[in-house]
Amino acid sequence: MNQNRSEQLFDKARQLIPGGVNSPVRAFRAVGRQPFFVERAQGPWLFDVDGNRYLDYVCSWGPGILGHAHPRVVEAVQRACAGGLSFGAPTAGEVELAERISACVPDVEMVRLVSSGTEAVMSAVRVARGYTGREKIIKFSGNYHGHSDGLLVKAGSGLMTQSVPDSAGVPAGYAACTLTAVYNDTESVRRLMEENAGQVAAVVVEPVAANMGVVVPKPGFLEYLRQITQKTGALLIFDEVITGFRLSLGGASAYTGVHADLYTFGKIVGGGMPLAAYGGRREVMACVAPLGAVYQAGTLSGNPVAVAAGIETLKILMEDTTIYDRLDRRAEKLAETFRHKGLTVNRAGSLLSAFFTPGQGDREGSVENYEEACQCDREAFAAYFNRMLERGIYVAPSQFEAMFVSDAHEDDLIDRTCEAIRGAVL
């Protein structure tokens, strides 16, 4: 594997960019190597600047459900670019994308487009506070909701990878309004609700956690969150930046049968472009300016190029819902291969994680929360990552990220990956 050009670029990048990367996990520190630099991507493949090709299961951290550079999406983006990159004014595309989101997730009666998942969740929390007149929120250890100040409390994903429990630079006053419960533990939620009676504006949750590795909700957990929020007058926010349009066309509400008050979407909703959205019940979203007093704005919100990519991606998913059956079948084949090698596997649709947790064997779903995820053998994962990369297969460079299957991962490539897993997991 040649990496001369990548090494040169990384040396230069470290002089100009903190850590040489624009998002921490990309630095590959947790797997003991330097990152490769991508030149282009097509279908299920990444090509780096040194001429190496990798079968990609990171999929840009989730957006690539159709694979990279899908011809229809690329064509839609090219058409949009020819008409202008940004207007700061309403376009018909914004209305169409909002209409398609609502058609897929009927709970979303009104929606606001933004530019990132962080912005979407931050805004949804602000709406919940404005609607309820309360200040506190409950989140869960290991759930990552972006890097806004009030939500970087026991977050997952990159913070776990870097062994940083919380971020420096966050004022104590922000964190004081964030209460942390244990994922899949209803008692921890009940206790916080009782101790903070009448003060909780919202419970925000990844309905299927995907930032401490994939951790699926235990039966009754999401249902309990729905019941207790309704009972106490708090709102339930589903952070579907990862799960939206990936678990199913209707996201987590269709997949689990549990319905939230507010939803946040990112990644797939923008077709890989910088676009996200938040929305929910009409009476709640009516709090947002200019209808209401909750202010949120953005020059690039509803950017026409990103909107075009999102519309075309949702069109394809709405035209052929058998995509989800294919993804489910292929992901399960990968999961079975990991299980046969003695690893613990959690899977929800095309999201899966193999946990290097000793002694748990075939017990699917035995990693149920942040504390159990933290017991994983990170050195064993790093060795596995490097052996997979040597075989030309790129998985996330962190034990605490998901493996994403795309529709471009056809059956022969899944078979090839299974063979690589058998050789890479010792």
C-alpha cells in the first residue's frame, strides 16, 4: 500500500490545520497510523492520492446510502450549480424537499432547512425550550448530538475515540442545563424527571444510537420515553441525523413504531451535501421565527445545490423502497460473519457495529449502553482496522462508529468483505 503523497499532504496539513484534519476522527490516531487522503470516489469505492482503492464502509459517515457519485444525484447537482450557487432567497426546491420529508415522515408537519446536523439539533432544543418555557434537557451518555455547547456532555463518537469526556471551552452554565441519563435505562430517566419536576423541556435521544458504536434500543425503552415526556409536558426529540432515511424511508418512527414531537435529519437528507433539517408538529414549529419568538437563521440554509442533491436522493429512495430490503440482507450477512468470529454485533438495518468485547461471543445486542461500549478492547479493534485496510477495505477508524452498508455494496462485494473479516479478526 503506497502512501507517499498522503504522508506529504498530512505533514503539510498539520502545519495549517489543527491535527491536520477538519474533524478529529479523521486523524486515525485511535488506529495508530496516519490517514490516507482521498482523491475521488465512485459507487462503493474510494480512491486515494497514491492510487490505492478501498471498498468503503464509512460512506462519508452515513450519507452515502446510494454509494458515491450516484449519476442522478450528480446530474441534479450539476444542473443546480449552473443556475447559481446561493441566493439567500426562497426557491421552489426548498418547498419540494420539505414536502418530500413530510411525505416520508408524517409526524414532520413543518420543517426548517439548515446546514449541518449540529445546527439542526441545537435549533430543535431551542424550539423545545421556547415551546415549553423550560430550560433543562435530558440526553444520554454516549449519544452524540453535534458540537454545540449545551450538548457536549458525555457525548459519544469522536470524544470517546480521543478519550475526552467533555470539551474544553464549554461554560459550566451551559452544561448545568443538560442532565445525563443512561441509554436503555428507564429508571435513570424516571429519577431525573422526578428530581427536576416541571423543569425539563425535552428528552433528546438517538433512537438507535450510532455514536458509541451501534446500540439498539431495548424493547420498551423508546416507548417509555414517549410516555414519560407526554406525562410531564416535555417534548421528545429524535436525533435522526444518522438514522433518518437509513433505517427505513420513514426513519426511526416507522422502524420502531414510536413517534416523537421533533425530529432532526442530516447526512442522507442532503444527499451528501452540507444540508440538514429539523421539524415536527405544526404547533411546536410555529414557535420558530418569523411565526414565533424562537430565532434561528442562516445565510446558506436551503442552499439550492444541497437541496437538489437531497431531493434527488429522496426521489430514488421513494421510487425503490426495495433498497432497504437489500441493505438489510447484506448487512445481516456481514453481522453473521462477525458473530462466527466470536464478536458481539449490534445491527439495525444497514447500520452495524462489531464490538471487540471479550467473552460475549454470539450474544447479539449485549452492548446496551455507553459503559458497556467503553469495555471494548481498542487495541484489538485497531489491529483489525489495519488488517482490513491492508485488504483494501475501509471501515471507520474508531470502535465507536458505525459500519454503513450502501446499495452500491453488491452481493459479490459483501462476499469479498466477509472473506476479509474472516482473515482480519484473529
